[in-house]
Amino acid sequence: MTARQWQLAHGRLIDLGGKAVVVGILNVTPDSFSDGGLFHAPETALAQARRMIGEGADIIDVGGESTRPGAAAISAGEEQDRILPVIEALAGLGEVLISVDTYRAETARLAVAAGAHIVNDVWGLQREPGIASVAAQTGAGLIVMHTGRDREKLPDVIADQFAFLERSLDIARRSGVADDHIVLDPGFGFAKETADENLDLMARFSELHALGFPLMAGTSRKRFIGTVTGRDAADRAAGTAATSVILRLKGAHLFRVHDVAINVDALAVADAMLARQTAKPDPRSER
């Protein structure tokens, strides 16, 4: 897997390629689909972040508005009130990279000012295109996610990925975001209507490398894993880890997960196998 550096805000960077990067999900919300309300208070959110860091998370992704289907919309002010104290506290720890999960340009600007290094937009820059300018001006890393919501998708799962993400990349580039600041996320579960559609996206994941950017996988506890395993959302850690390994072997660089420890261990095994696969053979083995 080709190694590269992802450039982030505040002069930070992270190496991608040689080792899977684990992104711990921190939902500071009352209504997220599997952990809503658990970490709504800043104190419990910070404690959960510390736990995920201890389990091996490289990045903590802080979100203040649920993105589950049918979730109630909140104002920008409410979103900011939820996440900014947590981001400031995490930045004070100085030991982890911080991502902000938002589609709002002003929230992104305030979050980076508070210490966030990465902006993660689940609308792929297409709901508030000004968020790309915020990333360009602040030097933040930018995660651009594919979604099928509020539009008609192409019938082929990969063709739709390319059509949507190429439009997003055009927005990013016209706004001045350099390519080495960008990661793409195919958006598992975001208006992928059936388990088969998500499984097809997994099976064909390698085709996304033609876009030329590092890729993040966000399968954690998604409904299609429940369809396959019969497990409720809170019991899908093992199923998620299986998808993480599959997608690592298909070239994903980052993994956004609720259950950090099991995914860190599973990805360590995948990375060890990949390292052996690319190692030079021992000449003695050919005698």
C-alpha cells in the first residue's frame, strides 16, 4: 500500500499507508443511532475520548448533530454549544488528532479555531460549499463523504460514487484545498438502501482507488451489518471489525469506529499480514 502524508491544520500531519489509522467516534448528541445520549455531557464525552485514546485511537471525531435517517435537525448554535467545549478540552490534552463531524462552514471554522485538525463533511461539500473554503483557509484535513440523500442516484454503485465525489473534488479544488489535505469516504449506510448495496460497495471498494485519494471506511455498527449478523446496533463490534479487515485488505487507510479496541486488534493482524505479503522472500525458502 502506497505511503503518503495527510496534511492537517495547526501544522500537523499523519502518515497513511503503512498502518491502519483508527478514528474513534464521539457523538455529543442525545439521539445518534447506537450511542445517543451516552456522551452528551462534556465530562462523559471527555472520559469516552480518553478511553478511546487508551485503546489506540489515532483521531477522535467529534459530532454534535445526529446523521441517522429521520433525526431532528438542530441549529448551528446548538451544534456549536455541544461540540466546542469538548474540542477545546481534547486540544488541551495535546495527545490526539481531532476531527469535527459537521457540514456547516461556520461550525467548522470555530472548531478548527478551538483546536480541531480535520473537517469531516458527510454531505461531501455539497450542502454548504463554503466549508471547503474554511478547510483551505485553515489548512485543515478534509474528509469528503459520498451520500445518496436528497438526490436520485445512478444505478451502478461505483458510477454513483465517481459522479458525486468528482463534483465534490471540483468544489474543493476551486476553493483552494490542496489534494494532500483530502481523504474520501464512500459513505457506507448513507442512502445505500439495502444490505446488498453496501456489500456491493465493499466488494468493489478497490475500484475507488482510481480517484487517487486515501480512503476512509465508516461501516461501524451500520444496519447492513445487523442484516447480515442478526445483531442489534450495540452488538455489532465483531461484525464491524470483520468489515474493517476486509476493507483494509482492499486498501482503505482510515477506519471510523465506535468500538476502538477490537478494531485496533483486528487491523493490527491485517497490517501484519500485508507487511509479510510485501516483504522480500527469504532466498533460503527457494532452495
